[in-house]
Amino acid sequence: MQPDISVKHLNKVYAGGFQALKDINLEIHPGEIFALLGPNGAGKTTLISIICGIVNKTSGEVRAGGYDIVKDYRKARSLIGLVPQELSTDAFETVWDAVSFSRGLFGKAPDPGHIERVLKALSLWDKRNNRIMSLSGGMKRRVMIAKALSHEPRILFLDEPTAGVDVELRRDMWEMVRKLRESGVTIILTTHYIEEAEEMADRIGVIRQGEIILVEDKTRLMTKLGKKELRLQLQQRLDRIPGELTLEPVELANDGWELIFTFDSQQEQAGVARLLRTLGDLGIEYRDLQTRESSLEEIFVGLVHE
């Protein structure tokens, strides 16, 4: 199956000599939600801006829906909707006029029914006749999403779409994203709320200092790089870890009343069973146990700092 986004050996060097992107290779599949994660200044927005035709590449090849973004600019751009990180709206226009005009920019025939559906999905229908300057920041963010969806794009870029918006809007927005994915739209998002990527994304890409350091299926990534903790609340306090346990990845906590065992998700059964057998042999009793798993945020922080 042909990827919706194909990036090959992409480089971006600015006039002052700063290289923002270094030999980026990436494919994004039709109908998936792809989360691009990275610290500030890693190159996320530059990469998105090049794919969307806002910033010129230095070298490499980029295709959207099979169309070269330079040679077939109009066809490639017509497939893409972009919600940029920065708020920039037509302050004196009404919501309805701004969204309708955005559709016309892509050469699409007027379709009031589609505009109505988009505005209702984003809880903007009651504001359709309001000037954008009168809206709150969260409502302005919704208008930008509506504009991006006005021409029925096949590929949607969301660059920090929930930055500075309230919890209710975030929930509504992600519900809308799920529905778009179900309709076949390919979605690429960047976010600082990594729990959103953990909940929403099919695949995760991590970019650091202009280089893609990892692209992986989310579930596989969390299995491969995730850690688990087994916490045992002890019946009696330990002053130190017994010699038989020093070879295991265990530590004492809570002033000796808790034993923490850290293990790889892939080695769960063997490691836990071995630990519990050893505790039994040593006569160490526990009154409760709990497990917790690494979050995507912990994995991301580890990758970026390695």
C-alpha cells in the first residue's frame, strides 16, 4: 500500500548554517494516527512545515498521497489540512465566513452542509455568526481546526492542537480525531501531552536534534522499552537486602517496609516467579503487592536523554 506521507533523505539547512533536519526518512500509512514526539527545538514543526509546503527543503524528497510536494504542489497540498501551533485567525471575519473562505482557497465548490457538520462537531455552530475576535482562545483553536477540515483533507496535521485549551475541549477534540480516523483520514500530531499520544496514537516517532531516532508501533515500543515494577509491602521491616537477593534488580523503600523489583515486560513471568520463590525460601512474608508499568512519557524521557 502506498504511504500517505513519504519522506526520503530530507535535510533542512537555514541561511545561517543551522541544520534543522538531518537525513529524515519516514513513511506514514493511510488511516493511522502517527504521533511525532520530541523536545522543543527538535525539528517537529520544521518537518511538518516542509511537508505542508510552508518551508522549503534543502534536499531530499517528500510526497503526500503519492504527489511530490514541489513538482505537484497543488495536488499534494489539496490533500493536506494543517492546524498550526500558533493561533492566527481572521479577527474581523465571522466563524462561518472564515471557514467557508478556507474551503474556497482549495478550489472546492461551496458546501454549506459540510461546513455545518464541521462546526457542529467542534461545538462552534452557536458561534457561527460571531466575529472571531470576540471568541476565547479555546474557541479560536476550534476555528483553526474547522478551517483545516473545511476542504475535506485526506491527511490532517495537528501541531500541538491542545496547547493552552481546557480539558473539555481536549476531550471533544480527541473524540473528533477518532471519528476522522474511522472515516479514513490519516492524522499526524505533535503534542506535549504525552499521555494523549499514549492513548491516541497507532505509531510513535521520536525526533531529537533534527534526527529521527525511533519509529515504532506504540504497543511494541512500550513492550520493548517499558519497565514494570513489582512493589511488595512486607510483614516485617528489613534492614538490608539479603545476600540471595542482591543479584536481583531489587531495592528497599519506605524505610525497609517495601521491596521494589524492576523487570522487563518481556521477562515478566520468569523474573517474578523467581523472586517470589526466593522470598519464600528466605521466609520473607509480604501482606500486599502491586505492579505498575512504564508510561510512554517515561520511555520518551529516557530516549531523549540517552
